[in-house]
Amino acid sequence: MTILQLKYVIAIDEECSMRKAADRLYVSQPGLSSAVRDLEKEIGIQIFERVHNGVVTTSAGASFIAYARHAVEQFEMIENRYVNGAGQKETFAVSMQHYTIAVNAFIDTVKEYDLPEYQFSIRETQTSEVIDDVKNMKSEVGVIALSDFNKNTFKKIFADASLEFHELFTRDTYVYLSKKHPLAGRNELSLEELQDYPCMVFDQGDNTSFYYREEALATYDYKKVISTNERATNIELMLGLDGYAVGAAMLGEGKTSSEIKAIKLKEEETLTFGYIVRKGSELSDMARSFIEKLSR
């Protein structure tokens, strides 16, 4: 089976005629018929039924051609990008846990390069997906934070996935809450004092293990917990329910900094921020620039 044969059957299906398809493809009709017969013999199905005024695609043939179209489209995308050099765009992808600083670093990197054409991607997602994205080369860089509790476990997970973790900096543990929260005037808080308020945590999908939690103090026995999957929802719930979240006091800009404040927690656990890449990979210029901005 060849890409050329797949292009042949697609053209015949669209023209409903061997002769018209041959003219369109600039091949002889006998040669086209022979190529189709060879393909039908190879895959064990009849793609076309010959009728007096042309051909009709069989039901089995229609199913096969649907797959053929997808394969040809993918082949032509690769051909255009890497062979013909048409439409080449700069690409860069980052996956991350829910941290504003990573978004800000991404924005600064895009502004710095200011390319006329590009295909960039940023995924704010679950911890396991950050790891999988980098492992499977969906993203070049993954931004992740490790706690004292899960650091050793993730070192093994990274090693098993052929990933390297590079530490950038560490932060103490704080609590995020609304500036209108009843306890917002305090200089320091304990988790015990917050027990009557809901704690916001980021949902980790099927990975319910405490090790995958991106928040510090994951094993603490919180009385009220609400799981969310995005920062915007997290913030709205804090504002509407007098909720709180445990983090590292990196608020960024916008609504987060204007309506939310960070207060030092009495309970201490260090968060280590860094990035993961595939072991031995040569980072692109954009990736190096992003990492430098993230560190700053």
C-alpha cells in the first residue's frame, strides 16, 4: 500500500469514474485500474463496483477511503512542512501546573520574538499531563512545583519517564484568600484557624494520590475541600465563598493581585519550582528564553 494508491482511490471516489480520475491524475486508465486492483487484493476488500457508466464505491470501500483521506492529509502536511518548505512556522509548546508566573514568562517570550508567523501552545493542566506532554514531546518544557512531601517520589517518576527536573527557586508556604475575607487582616494564619472555610485544590483527574497534588501540605486533613480545574474558577470561589488556597505567594497581575492576598502560613513546607525536559534534549532558543524569564 502506498500514498499514491490512496490518492488514486480518493480521486476515483470523487469522480465516480476511472476515466475522469485518470485524466485528473495524469495517468493512464489501465495503469490506474491495475493500481486499484493491486490495492484491493492487498487489503482484501472490494473498494469499487464497476457499473456501465462508471464506478460506485462499496460500503467497505467508503470506510477505507475515510481512513485514506486522513492518511493523505497527514502526509501532505508533513510534505509541505519538511519537503516543500511551504508554510513553515516557528513552533513552541509549554505545559504547566496552575501558576501565573509561567503564563507571564510565556507572554514575555512571545513578545520578545514577535514573529510574523508561529504556532505556539500553552497548556495549564494536571500534574500527570504535564509529565506526559513532555515525555511524549507534545511540549518542549513542563513547569512544575515539588513539595517536601512528594519531591523524592517525583524524582523517580521523572527518571522512569526519561525526564530531567531543573530547580529554579524555592518558596515558603502561604495561604491565598480574598482581601474581604474575615481573616484577611492577619499577618500569619494556621490551617486550624481556616478549618471552617473551604479549601480550593486543583483536580488531578484519575491521579488522586496526594503525591500528585500541586499544593503544599497535601496530606493535611482539611474539613472542607472544593476541587477545581482552572485558576479563574478557583479565584471566583475564593471570593464568593470566603475560600482559600495554599500556595507560594506568587500572585501575578490582574484580578488575582487586586482582590486576593497572600498571608504566611504557620505550617511550613517548602515548594521547589522548576522545569522538566526530555533527558539529553537540545532546547530551542525560545525554550531557553522562556526558562530564563521564568527564573526572573
